[in-house]
Amino acid sequence: MISQKKLIVSHAPFLHCGAGITERNYNILLAALPAALVGILRFGIPALGVVSLAIASAIGWEYLFNRMAKRSISVGDGNAALIGLLFAMVLPATMPWWAVIVGTLIAIFIGKQIFGGLGSNPFNPVMLSIAILMVSWPALLDFDGMLVNYDFSFDAMYPLKVAKHMADLSPGAIDRYTAWNLLLGNQVGGIGATCGLLIILGGIYLILRGFIRWEIPVSFLVGVGLTAVCFNMADANNYAGPAIHLLSGYTLIGAFFLATDDASSPVNTIPMLLYGLLGGFMTVMIRNIGAYVDGVVFAILLINLANPLLDKIRPRAIGKVA
Amino acid sequence: MKGKSFFGLIKPQIVYPSTATAASDFKRMPAPNRATFLIRDDWDKTDKAPLKVGDVIKTGQKLIVSVDPSAYAVSSITGTVSDISPFSGDSGQNFTAVTIDASGEETPDNSWEAAAEQATLETAAEYLDALPGAPGLARFLKSEHGIHTLVVLCADKDMLVGTQQHVLTSQSEALKSGIRILKEITGIDQLFLAVPKDRVQGYGSLGAEVKAIDQKYPSARPRLVMKDVLGTVVPMGKTTEEMGVAFFSAEAVAAIGTAYETKKLPTKKTLTIIRKDGRRSLLETDLGTPIQKVLATLGETLNEKDRLILGGPMTGSAIYSDLHPVCPDTDAIMVQDHSDISFVSDADCINCGECVRACPVNIPVNMLVRFLAAGSYEDAANLYDLYTCIECGLCTYVCISKIPIAQYIRLGKHELDRAKAAEETND
């Protein structure tokens, strides 16, 4: 039974659904792009510079590390570009060039590659990098200071800063921000983090296409909302209501694009819900009680840390004995 | 061939096909001029050898290759033995391949006619185990086999295959007598007919209780039928027989029925051919027909670097040669064009969780595959449920990193079994 034709032989299964890493990353890029474009329109050429530099340098670092580690070149899978874009989206438009390059270096090298590359990172690379920048150069991530030379048609105070110092400001200062204005992006913030509407639409696209799981963003937002309501009910003069917390700062981009990072988030349903709720809760806790103006960065790092433990909550395998 | 839907939130539902469309072009192939039979036994080459090159074989004659046979085949043609050689099958199973050249005229073998007068388990096991569908009656010969329930599976275990469903519609009379005889010879009265949900109506007269099985792959796999239909979970490491349930394919039972009704051994096998362009054809051919001939009948071409698969796309096995014969348990033949073959990659797991959500038995595949890739098979088995895997292949089908998860799982089980065997010999 020797055949003349050489056939390809391998083990089952012989079909694949066709989904791939590259497709996934490019779709997330696509979903994030509208919010980034609106940011570029609002903040002008400096924002375009930051976005371009962040994406380009992230790809450059990735390529450099691939060469250094003698691994196959993984630039083409789109993940480095995605990290670059998401990193730029949370930066102020006037971020100095060196800080952008250092930031992407931290994200790609320390955040992703030293752990073994895509899929092995315990923390979200973007959040890890932003956290390091926030601690090292706090002034660079102070939106009011960085965007002082812009002339906006809307209130140019960073909403979360107003929320943080409500007790010291005149009563009603926080009421200047309406939910609709925040949703449309009429607020100060990161390049791609201000226009809530487009971030939500991008997130919904990703959920419908199955690239992110609805459990994480929804529970994250529920966590933020519930905790904010509790604080607001306890002391309405000191703590802002849920709308401010949900629609300003990094909340939406965090819920839809950062907390949902595959490698650092759980895969089972109950852990995903707990992960999101905990992230939302920690966000508002840090904002209202902690030292930082925005709590999303450290909240996401904290839930990333809890992820392996949370993911141990899983259904029992069918047929398992003892 | 089968892709992810645009909206991924809707889980990729892989549904067993209905055979209604495929059955319309049902073909019957003429008898082949050469047939090969694979017998899972070692060939005895001594003078006492029961089978030699040059022997004349009649249609329906049992083929035995050793003095103390552990398996046999039934010839589907009349002719002379032209070749006997060893053959190595999937996962190193040893077979003896017996090739028979047809003589042109058909002479039936009568030994079964006498044996069929009285239906007993012993004679049935002696003659019928190599019939289409591979009944496996030898399971009942062991004393204290503990089997108390029979299940006739009228659904196909793999996706895209429609063989058993076709047998259910086209051979229901034979199925009915097969069920009656099976109950009689085994003495087991509890017999269920497991039928796809959409075809549950109209089979009440076959003499067995009809149970519906879900149409979503892999619900027709015996372990899941046990869980969902019979309500018994088969613990890992145990077979369904050890839990007291014996599964038969519809074709096997129909063949038993035909053998007793006509006093002749049936040797026609129903096949589903899954073609390169995704079309499926149903066809009936003699056991032992080379696959080459089956494909030629349909006008299907097989080129260099294509893939030829015995069985369905999720659990079948790829073979080296198109001269491989149609065997009693070959329910489907699949041909894949070189350009359609999806290759695996060496990318790491990105922890997306698609596999975990696809797994029918709740294995944390994302963790399991990390341990398997690192070679920590013991931990994979103890901490992450390696042995509960039913090898349906769904995790590999949905894997975004294109990791060969199913292959890792088979390797892990194989290595652990080998280590265990080595330990036992050391003791």
C-alpha cells in the first residue's frame, strides 16, 4: 500500500475556525482608532505626533527585542502597534517625545517581552508603563498642567481633579460637567480617552465580534457606578456622582480596552465578573480616598495581580475523580 | 470550510449536518476487482498458516491470519489472495493486510448459513464482528462484563458525517430485526435508540426506546450521550462498557439484522465522502475497496500534498496512501486540498479563553496547554484534568494562536501511560 503521491499527514482535528492573533489585534486597533482620531482633531498636531511616535517606537522596540532575543519577528501580529496606540490614547497631547519613547520601551520590554512575549504578560503593558511614568514624572501626567496652553470651548479643568477637591472648591463646581458633554468628549483628558461615545461604540463592536468578553467591561463599569453611588449617597458634597466617575478619566478606555487584555484577565465567567467588579471598586476607592487623581491605572494593575487567583474559581471538569 | 461567524459573541455552533441534502445523490459502487482487508492480528508465516498467498477465497468467507486468531475480516469478493503483508496503522497498531484479486465470478461462502439457524452470542461474535459498522460483539463474551444497557447510536460522532443517519432512514427494517436479535443474543432488554433531535419522530416502531440527542457537536460522542441522555457521568479512566453501557452504531445493528434475515453476511459499507469543495456525498461500497477507487467514482482528484482523512474532520485520522481500503469502521472519507490545510503555529497561548468556553467537559484548557507544552504531564493530569478530555478537538478548532492542543493532549496521555507502564515493569 505504498502510494506514489506524498500526502500531508497529521493528527486530528483537521479544521480550524480561521480566527487568528493578527486579525484580533487589528480589529482592536480598528475599534480604538475612532476615539484616537477625535482626540487628534481636538488636540491638533501635537496629538498626532504623540500617537505616531508611540506606535512607531512601540513597533521599533518590539523589533529590537525580537532581534536581541533571537526570536521570530512578531511585529506583524499588530500587538506592538496596539500597545503603542493604547499608550498614546491615555497620554496628554503635549507629552514630550522622550517620555513617549521611554514609555513604549517600558511597555514593550518590561510590560510584555521579558515575561515571554504576547500572552505571558502578567500585567497590562500599557498600564504598567503609565504607572511607572506616573510615579517617576507625575507632572507629565497632570492634564491641567500639560494642556494649559490650549484654548478650549468647554471647561478646561480635569473633571477628576474637580471631583477630588470638591470640598475645597465652591459648591456646584462639579455640576458644570453634564453627562452628555462628557460623553461627547468635551473634557480634558488623554488623547483618546475623552470621547466616551466612540470608546463605547468601539467596545460594543469588539464585544459583538467576540474579541473581548462583555463580562469584564460591564462588571467594571457596574463596579465604578455602584461604588460612586455609595460614596455620593454618603456625602454628596465631598464625592462626585457616578456620571463623573464613569465618563471621565480612563474609566471607559480602561473598561473596554485595558482591563480586557487577554493575557492578564481571567477566562471563566465568575472570575471575569469578580475581576471587573473589583477593578471598578478599586478605581473609585483610589479616586476618592487614595492619593492619585485617577485610580484606573493602579486598579487595573491590582486586578491583573489577582487574576491567576480569581481564575481558580472554575466549574468542575465533567468526569473528574477526586 | 467551516468558519467563525462574523459576530463572535454568538458561540461558534458546530451543528451536525442533516443528511437530507447529501442523500439525494446516493451512489452504489460496483464490486472492486481488488480488495484489501486489514486484520488486527499478526500473520503466522509457518506451514500451519491458515491463509497463504494463492488461496481461493469466496464471497463472505472469514479471513484469519493466525492459528490463534484475535481478529478476522470478511471477504466481500471472490478471488485469490495475491498479497499478505504487515501494516502499521494509526498510533502504531499492527495489522495484517490481505489483498484479494477478484476472479470475476461470485461464489458465496455457506458457513454462515448454517450458523445463522440459531441465534447465539458465540456464533454471532464468531462471524459478525467484521461486518460494516464493526459491532464488537466480543465485548459480551467476557464473563462478568457487567453490561446492562445497549445504546444504538443513530447519529454520527463526528461533524459533517451523515453515514449513521442515512442508515437510520434507509435500513430501518434491518435495524428493527437487528435490535430484536441483539436483545435476544445478549439477553439485555434495556436498549435505547439515540437519534438526532430533529429526527426523533417515526422510529418508535423499531422496538427500542427512542432518545433524542442534541445536534451540536460533540453531543453524539458516547461519553456525552451517557451524560446528557442516560444521566450517568463516565468518570475519567473508565470506559462506557465499564459503566455498564455498550454502544453500537446503527450500521452495525442493521448489519446484524441483515445477516440473520438473509442468511448472508452483508459487506456493503455506507460512506460519507467530504469533498474538497465542501460538498458531501453518500455512497455504498464493498468493504476492502481501495479509497483511490471510491474517489475516482466521484471524480474527486487527489494531488501531492493534499490530505486524506479516514473519519470526520475533528476526530478522523490522516492516512499516507490512497490505496488504503474501506474498513468496517470507516464512516467517512475526507479529502482536503493543499490550500485548505490550516497549519499549526508555535505561538504561545494568549489566554483568550475560547478553548475554555468551547470545551464540553469544562477543562481549563488555557492552563492545561501551558503545562503540556512545558512537558509537566504529571501536573497537567493532577491539577488540570488531562484525563477528563474526551478528545473532541473543539479547543484546537477555535484556538486563536493555532496551538495543536489536541496533539499536546494525546502526547501527554501517551507519555504518562508509557511512564506508568515502565514503573510497573520496574516493580
